[in-house]
Amino acid sequence: MLTGPHFPAESAGAPGGGDLIDRLNETRARIASAATRCGRSPQSIGLLAVSKSQPVERIRSLAEHGQRDFGENYLQEALPKIDALRGLGLCWHFIGRLQANKTRAVAENFQWVHTVDRERIAIRLSEQRPHYAAPLNICLQVRLADEPGKGGAAPEQLLELASTVSALPRLKLRGLMCIPPARDDFEEQYALFAQLAERQRELTARGFALDVLSMGMSPDLEAAVAAGATMVRIGTAIFGKRKAKA
Ligand SMILES: *Cc1c(COP(=O)(O)O)cnc(C)c1O
């Protein structure tokens, strides 16, 4: 249920949206200058606005300013928002931990899942993806550093997982995703993202047609772009600091 704080009237629709839209534009500018610095086209990097804990009105304001892609972590929170905004034609990305008993609702309501890390989940998503919908876009989540309790497939499991997912009829394997441990130093951030880019190159060399590297969050999007990110997932830099989840 959405029992979040109330946000001030900044997001009460056109005109403006005030700070929220300023931060959206600042984020776009950050991505563009990170891209330019490493000789990439800013258009080659998609912005996924991570709207967990944010109310429908703020998502609507961003949509009015051209933001199409939104990421959600918690199914129960996401479903009413997706429902309320259905007329806007937004693209919804599931980026949270995925349990087997939640796959059906994800397969029915999202266009993307970034956090597939095991076969069982992939098979269920494919079986449950409705036939009237396009195949579900999939990124495989990779665990780059050992952190207890974190999701993600181990790098040595990737090839097999990629083969399984590519063979599933209602899924479309698009690329890899990671949530590396937070680092303050650009070089350390870059080194982790570069590992994911390397895994992507290995899979591509084996014939998988992958076009998405989902990596980079508010504090480290510059390093992710430098390492080849094609989709950055940004919450705090757009929406401001989240309240802790109750
Ligand atoms: C919350 C979250 C983000 C956004 O993080 P910020 O630091 O707020 O930009 C990105 N990806 C995932 C998987 C998340 O859970």
C-alpha cells in the first residue's frame, strides 16, 4: 500500500513541476555530458526513472515532460500505479528481487524485467507472459562482488542462463544488469561496471544479440556511462532522497 509521505504541490501537474522537473533536466544533462566526455552519443543511453516510493502524481509530472521509462522494485506498490497511469503508454521495468509467486503479475503488467538470475524464474515468466503482449524484455542480473544476501547470477552461470532465456518463446533476452556495492571512487566504480561490460562482450562473441547494459545509479552514473551503460537507473537524483521503507 502507498502510505508514503505527502509531497508538496511541486508535482501538481502542468505547468512546471518545479524542482522535480529541474532535477529531471539536470539528470539528463549529467548523462549527456558523461556521454560526450567518453565520445558516446547521449542518445545511446536511456534514462530509467526509478519511482519506488513515489506517488502517481510525480510520475505523471515526469511523463508530461517526456519521461517514458519507469522502474519499480515492489510489486504491490507498483500495480496500482501502473493501473492509474495506464492511459499514458508508459514503459514499466521491474527491477526488484523477484519471487516465484510474484512472476505472473510481473509478466502481465511490466514490459521489462532487469533482475532475472535463475532459470526457474525465467521459465515462469515465459509461461505466464500473456499471448496478446509482446515478448517480455529481459536483463540477466549478475553478481559482481560477493555480498551475502544479494541477488544476481554468478558470472560462471551466465552462459547457461543466457541460453535458457534465449530459448524461451515469450521472453526476449536484451542484456545484463548489475547493482554493484557502493564505492566512492570513480575508478573503483568503473572497474566493477567494466566487468559487466566484459561479460556482455563474451556473450555477444558467443552469438547472443544483446543491446542493453543496465547499470549506473544516482551516485555512479558517470562511471557506468564510461564503461558502456545503455540504460541508467536513477531514483534519488530525480526524486530527491527517499524516506526509509516502513
Ligand atoms: C533504488 C534503485 C535504483 C535507484 O537508486 P538511486 O541511487 O536512488 O538512483 C536503481 N536500481 C535499483 C535496482 C534500485 O533498487
